[in-house]
Amino acid sequence: MMNIGVIFAGGVGSRMRSKGTPKQFLIVNGKPIIAHTIQVFQDSEDIDAVVVSILEENILLMEKIVKDFHLTKVSKIVAGGKTGQLSIYNGLEAASSLSSSGKDVVLIHDGVRPLIDKSLIRKNIDSVNLNGSAITTSPAKETFLLVGEDHKVEEVVDRKKSYIAKAPQSFFLEDILKVQKDAISKNIIDAIDSSTLMSLYNKRLFVVEGPYENIKITTPDDFYMFKALFDARENAQIFGI
């Protein structure tokens, strides 16, 4: 059985205002953000292969990054689709071509979510093997309100039961691919994430808790936060703090 990371990074970074550079290619400490992300999968002894789904015009650049940073577990780089869901689907199809078993596990992850760790990867794999799914989360720090179109509060959600869905989101490859194919056949092509799509099909979802700092880098604020958190991690390793 294999454990395969599917990293999708099809965004153009319109909210980053980064002068034309897609956010996944912004440099932090001499390395593009997407390379930081893939490096965690590269270093994990639990990961057998990585697939990257990216905008077609960025494939050559991605190939260069893989070579320059010795990301040897990257087995395939494929063109993404016109939506995030379709980009994930293309990555899953590529993962399927590498697959060795019906029980292979796939970890679907944002290319701009680099602050994960090997422990979280292992927890995802263990949860899939035990429960059939793993949705990485962190507990909500503030209270969630469900609000109607007229701005009227419909429900105040109990914070003790509130979690933020993050990534990786992990499944048996054959399960998520089956749902993806059926959804696309019904013109469901823009699900916000894989957990939302699986929920539409009434699949049982189980959570694993990840670190609070597992942020998705979308805005300039996120970028500077990542730099600060990355430096803090580096200092902790160097100085033992």
C-alpha cells in the first residue's frame, strides 16, 4: 500500500498583490513557499510519492523547483483545472496511475499551507486506515455565528464543538476518486474543499487536530505571519527554545 500526497497550487495570488508572482512561488528564506510545503512530505518516512497539480503555465517552473531543491518524491506534475476541485481531481487521477492497491491513502494538501509537520502527516494516515477519512482541524478560538441573508443570527454555535477545517484532508484514494468522478458527471465542479464534497455524499468524516499555525497563505498578512512563524521554528531548532 502507498501513501501519496496530492499538492494542489493552481491559484494566481490575486489577493496577495505580489506583482504578478503567484503566492506559491514567493520566496521565504531562499525557497519558494510550495517547496517548503513539499519538503515536509519529502522528509516524511510515511510518504511514498507526491503529485503536484498546478497551472499549466507554471509546470516548467515547478519542474525546476523540484530539481533545484531535490524533491525526489515528486513523481508527477500535472496541469490543474479551472476550479480547485478539478485541480484536485487531476491530481487524484495522476495519483491513481501510481497506485498499487485499493487501500492506498491520499493526503490532499494546499501548496500554500507549509506549516504542517511529519506528525500531522502520520496522524492523517492513521486516521484514514482506522476510520476511512481524516480532516485536519484546529479548535475554534472564537464563537461562530450562522447568519441568514438578512444578517439575522440564526444560530450561535457551541464553541466547544466548533473546529476549523484545514489540510491535509485525507482519504482512501479509491473512495475520494469515486466521489469526484460522480460529482463531475453531475456538474458539481466547484466544491470548496474535499471534506465539503464528501459530506455532500454523506460520507463519514473524522477529524485530526493540527497546529494552530497551519495557516493558508492567501493575503499579505498571511505571508508575513508565515515568515515570522518560520523564523520562530528555525530559532527553536537552533537555540533549543
